[in-house]
Amino acid sequence: MIGLHDATVRFGPRAVLDRLSFSVARGRSLALLGPNGRGKTTALRALLGFQRLDSGSRRAPPIVGYVPQYASSNQSYLVRDVVVMGRAAGLGIFGQPRPADYTAAAEALARVGAARFASHRFDRLSGGERQLVLMARALATGADVLVLDEPGSALDLHNQSRLLHLLADLRAPRDRTIVFTTHDPNHALAAADDALLLMPQGPPLFGPVADTIVPGALEQLYGVPMRLVELPGPDGAPHRAVLPAFAGQRAA
């Protein structure tokens, strides 16, 4: 389990998080949504212990697989070495990676569809490619909890689809806890059990995706009219999608 209890974070006079409480149980996946500047990344940093709390508390296991929103592009390591770094917690201060660690890294790269980058330099990859590598690094930790900050933000549509299928596959055995932020409500519909909406005004909305990823709540969240539609899935069965009312419109 991972979560915050009455967590408050202030930047000067502004409370970015104000007594925020939520928890995610083992086997559950949570999507965190909110407008720019509302505190999504701050909430994740607080969860991980990277951000000091002015009040409240956090609960998290010792090892968490973490994918940051941005990756530095000036690291000249090979991709396989970046992913092997995710195994560091099991090596000790002076330990060296073992063959099993490189095997775990190769399996993680294959799982995210980035095996072809293994011998490439990390700083030569595109932003989206680096994001896939960092996802592999998080998986290579073997952690029961994954925390991802906008993991699809730099990905093209094909790789967003791959990511969402991966998150759904990771969720299916119900043996992990997954928390991710996103600006796309459809990511929550595809890969989350629950959603936490950090409203621009008033208290957050927390609950099952079926109750939170709905037009009324999303209109309050983003200030844009929303529509819920049904589309045929790959198997022909209908699935829900959310579209802003301006989708497909062109300015006169």
C-alpha cells in the first residue's frame, strides 16, 4: 500500500497540497488527474519522500519503481546500464551488477518494446524513447509499487497504446500497486481502477473510475465541456472514451 494522510505542502504562502489524503491498496491502480499547476507531480514527490511535507504523513514501501516526467538527456550511459541501475537496491554500496541483473534488465526492455535500444546511448534517444527506457528501469527494480509521472506525455499514439496495454497487463495479476498521473482521462479509463481528481477549487474527488471519469466531474476539473462516447474495441465489444467538446472543431 502507498498513500498520503492529511498531507500539506506549501510553496511560500500557497498550499499546493492542502490536507490531501488517499491510499492505494495492493492490486489497485490509481490515475491522478488535474489541471496544470494543481499539484500532481508534487503529490507523487510527496509519496516518494522527495518532497518534504509541511504537515501530514506518507506511507510507502522501501523500494518503489519510479518513472519521472522528464529524463535528463545528458547521460551518456548505454541504455542497458540505465536499466540495470534499477537493480541497485539489491546490490549494496560496493556491489556490481550480476548476470541475473542484466537478464532482468533485458526482460524489462523487451516488455516495454525497447529491446532494440539496449546498446544505444541514452542521451541519443528521443524523449519518448527515453521514457520507455525509464519505464523498463522501474520494472527492473522488481518493486511491488510503481509510480509514474505522466508516463505517456512524450509518447506517440502507437507507444501510448503499448504503454496502456502494459499497464493493464501489470494490473491484471493484482499483485502490484500502480499510481500514475495523466492529462488524458482515457488513460484512466484504460488502465486504472480508481481516479483522484485534484479539482481547481474545492476538495479532490476520489473514487472508482466509473464514478469519477464522467463528463460532469471532468468539466469541473478542466473547465471544458466533455462528452462520453462508446467506441468498438479490438474485440468488437464497446468501450468508453471521453472527448472534449472541441474535438474535431476548426476555428472559422
